[in-house]
Amino acid sequence: MADRGEVTSAQQSLSGVSTGPVPGRPEVWREILAGGNNFLVLVLAVVTALLISGIVVWVSGRNPLLAYLGLFQGSFGSLNALSGSILRATPLVFTGLSVALGFKCGLFNIGGNGQLVMGALTGAWLGSSLTGLPALLHVPLVLAAGLVAGGIWGAIPGFLKARTGAHEVINTIMLNFVAYITGGYLTNIRYGILKDPTPFTYVPRTPPLQPSAVLDLLVAEYQVARGAEPLVRERYILDPPSTLWAAARGVRAVPEFEFHAGILIAMTAALLVYWFLWRTPLGLAIRCVGANPKAAEYGGINVKRGMVLTMALCGALAGTAGVLNVIDRDYVFNSASSVTAGFDGIAVALLGRNHPAGIVLAAILFGAFQRSSIDLQRVSGTPPEIIQIIQALVLMFVAAEAIIRLIYRIREVKRHTA
């Protein structure tokens, strides 16, 4: 995006904004206090949303304490619940990073769903059609294919924005629908060229993955029965998922918990995004474009190339979320699955303040909310839609943090700007 001279200009223009000395110890402590202050506001926003949701549950004639109990049991109350929360958080980390990276460049990537679908569709195609490959080659190949497919899908609105000025919000929304229809057409049960040929299949989906394309679990525990034997508890390390494991061995396996490896890839992606944005010249240039495009262009940065690159990276992150859904959870492509992950990524990015560490925590929180909806209804009889109310209230209080500061009398700590 920017050659060495352009990067040097960007660094010089950025350093020219701050003419004061390098921050000393008092300024460092002020930065720490400001970060802690903002984190406290986010925590109180979540707590306030839960309290108000409890009032809604009470008004509806149900016990809010039982609702809170169901919320906890369904999210972190057991290894099964914890693993389910982490599994649901994994795609949200990627889509949240995708949205946050766009924000850093002054772009609003609302096309995460379409990019996710294209990544999942491409990964499912290669994962089910290629045979005879070892897992050490097949899994990285499928991951790379999904990443590239999502990146290409994201680069399209970036190119249109750079060349014609077409707004990325409109283009990404329209491309979401194009991706949905493409996935549905290719997997149509009557004429889709990527449809599952299994007889009596009434769901538009791709064929199941080859075992070599499945991402192994980190650790899992099953209740296993072989033939007429009673169920026994068995634990496996780095073993294939229970459905394929049982089918290959002709046994009956009921999972107690399954910790998937996808979360490690998500954490690695968050670290890489942080390193890219704050430790590389390209990341500096992207942040300069997002802060002030005209000043960045005056400083020698190619703004148009920055937009295309950023949107391609956003699409690559969302595409990785899609392909992980296939190889780490669903083992087929189904266009009806994870249709909200892209939009939920917007909420995750906002709650995480567009910082990779905050996005990981926000994704785990939203994954916990999603996992707990069934237990919430089972324990207290509360409709699972209350989860959506909680999420909406959290976002409202995060967006209007002045309300939280007013309620709890929290003064804002200014960051060092000298």
C-alpha cells in the first residue's frame, strides 16, 4: 500500500502532531488510569443492562433470580456450557476484528455476513471434494481458501469505494444478498452443483467434509457405548469431533464437553491484528487514513490503496470465521447457519472499543449470552428473546457512556495528548 518513502512521510506527519516531550511516568500512569476508567464503564454498562433485564423478567411474571441462575448455568456453569460459549465466541472474534479494522481506516464493513458465507462455501467445497490429502496439508489449504475467498469478497467494495466513491455500507449490504443467493443456488437440493448427494437430504447444503479436512479438538469427553455395552466416560486429546469419530468406529458417543481448536486460531488472529495495527508501517498508514484521509494523502500515503487493502483484510477475517464454522463446528456448509455472526461482529467491535483485546472479551460475553438462552428458558421459563434485550441494552449503554458515568458518578480520566 505504501512504499518506504510513503511510510516515512506517514511517520513524520504523525510525529508532527505531537510536539511535546515523550510521556514520562505521570503520563504513563494517566494512560493506565484512563484505560481502567473506560473498562470500569464497560463493566458497569453490562451490569446495568442485566439489572434492567431482570426488571423486565420480573414484570413479565417470572423470577429474575432464576433467570440469572439460568444465564450463569448456561454460559459458565459447567464444562459443557463453557465449551459451548467459547465455540460460539470464536466466529464473533473474527467478525469483530473485521469490523474494527475497517473502523480504524474510517470504513464501515457491514458485509461480514457475505464475506463469512463466501469463506465457508469455498472451504466446504475444497474440504469435501479433495481426497487423499493428509490432514496437515488439507486443513491449512481449506483455511487459506476461505481466507482468500473472503478477502476477495471484501476487496470488491473497497475497490468501488476507492475508484468511484461508492459508499461501502451500501455495497457491502448488497454483496451480503449476493453471497446468500449464491450459496443457496450452488447448494440447491434439485440443481445445485455443490449439493449434498446423500439420499433424502432436504436441506440445501454441501456434502460432509473429508475427515482429513476437519480441525481436531483440543480435548473432549464423551459418554461412549459400543454395541450393547453401557455408556462409559472417555476423554480424548486432539481427537476428531464426536460425530465423525462415532461414525468411523460404529459406536454411539454423546459429548459431555468439546473444546475446539478454533479459539486458538481466533486468539492468534487478535494478536496479529494488534501487531499489524500498532507495530507495522502499514498499520500506521491505515490508522492515519482513518484519522484524517486528506492529511494522510498530503503526507504521501496512497489513500485509495489503503482502502482496498483494508477491506480485503476485513473480508479475509470474516471469511476465516466462515471456514472455521465449517471445519470446526458444522462440517458442512449451510447458508442458514451463522447468518447473524457478521452483524453481531458490529456489536462486539463496539463493545470492545475496536481493540483486539476488548473484542476477544466482548466475543466471549456474547457467546455466553447465546449459549445460555436454552438454559435460561429451562430454569426460569424466561423466553430466550430476553438475551436480545440484554445485548441491546449493553450496546445502548456503551454507546451512551455518559449515562453510566452520570448514574455511578464516574469522572472521565483524560488521556495524555501532549
